[in-house]
Amino acid sequence: MRIAFLSDEHFGPRAFHDGKLRKLTDQAAALTERFVEHMNATFRPDLVVNLGDVIEDESRERDLAEYGLFLKILSGLDARVLHVAGNHDQANLSDDDLRALWGHSGELHYSVDFGGYRFVVLRTIEHKDTVIRLPEEQIAFAEQALASAPGPALVLMHHPASDQDLTGNRWFEKRPHVCRVAERKALRRVLEASGKVRAVFNGHVHWNHFDVIRGIPYVTVQSLIENLDEDAPGRAAAAFAVCDLLPQRMLVTVHGAETARYQFDWPLDG
């Protein structure tokens, strides 16, 4: 099965940080259109996952419009789409707003069976500039969803559950508390105990990263609109990832201005 991942599109006005142009958000629509073209013409995934932070959060009215534009572009995909809620998505939009946009009923954490895999989607929550939380009830939900899964599983979330080193990250080196999930160790224990999790995918960090913890690979997907230069005029990462789940291994290729390729072979005992 082939899955494509897109993250941190940040539809909205250009964003500056420490006085420098950091997010080429005004290019988000064009880059998303290009992504759809690549998917339909070249990569042909079975599933596309939006890992969250579709918008740059301005106001409820503007956020609804920008998120709606993103979905309109994505509607051209010849593939099923799953959505993950990011922190910017939740700044001005309510749970009901996101449900309506996604065409989804129920909680914003959920599980879906597709292509022989169970996809467990978690909804991480940022307490503004303070901490990233994964409520206890979601850890219990993940445990139950994995226990009942008939086969292997992937976990999808916006914030990382790994302990990746953030040295050199322009956004989070000095603010790791608003990057990594506070309850990540408790979550990882559940994932490891299940014996079913093939990988965990997240966005948020605005760079590419891959690490393996106790036999589970954790993949961070770069932002679509991150400015790879130090300031204006800027150069967008234009990033997306394509993951091939094969009987023997997982292959992940990151496309865009900063390419990467990861291979993880499944243990022989499955």
C-alpha cells in the first residue's frame, strides 16, 4: 500500500519569526495544487494523510475560508484522505467546525481500517505557549484501538511522540515544551506493548526527522511552506512524503527542496 503525507500547509498571510520571513504561507494554495497534480499523475497513492496545521490561524471567519480552500484543492485527489488536527487548526475553530470541514462525525481522535491496516488518529492539544498534551482518555483509546486491530497499525498525530533532539530547529530548540507531547513516554509504552504498530507519523516540527525507539519508527514530515532560506525572498520546502508499506519493509521518500529517504525492515517475527 502507498500512502502520501502532507503537513503544516499554513494557509494564510506570510509569517515572520524573530523579524525574519519563515513561512511562505502565501504559496500554500499553489503548492497544494502542485501536490495534487503529482499525486494523480505520478505517485498514485491509495491514501493521503493531512498531518495538520492547515491554517495560520487569523480569525474563525478567515480560518474557515482558508481551510475550505485547502479542502477544495484536495478534492481533486484520486485517493481517500484522512485528516489530523493541528494546533493552529484548533486555535479559532471548534471541534464542530473541524467535523463539518472533514465530513466527520464523532471525536477528532478516531481509528479507520483501510488496506489491511488500522490507522489510529490522535488529537494532540496545545495549551498556548505552555505544554502539548495527549489526554489520558486518548491513550486509553489508542490502547483499545490497537488491541482490537485485526492486523498491523499506523499511528497519526500532529505533534511528535519521540524524543528527537531539537538542536538547530529554528522553531523549537528553545521551546521544546511546545513541540513534543508531554505524555509521549506513556503513549510509547502502549504502542510498544501492542506489538502491532508499524510506524508513527507526525508534522509540526518543520523539518524532516526519523528515529526508531524500541523497534518502532517515528517519522516527522517537513512543512509544505517552510522557508529554507534565512529570510526573504525565500525558498519553500514544497515537502511531501510518500510511504510504501511492503511485506518486508517500509520505504519513506520525502520529496521537495530537502529530500530524504528512510528504510525500515520489519522484524522477522512480524
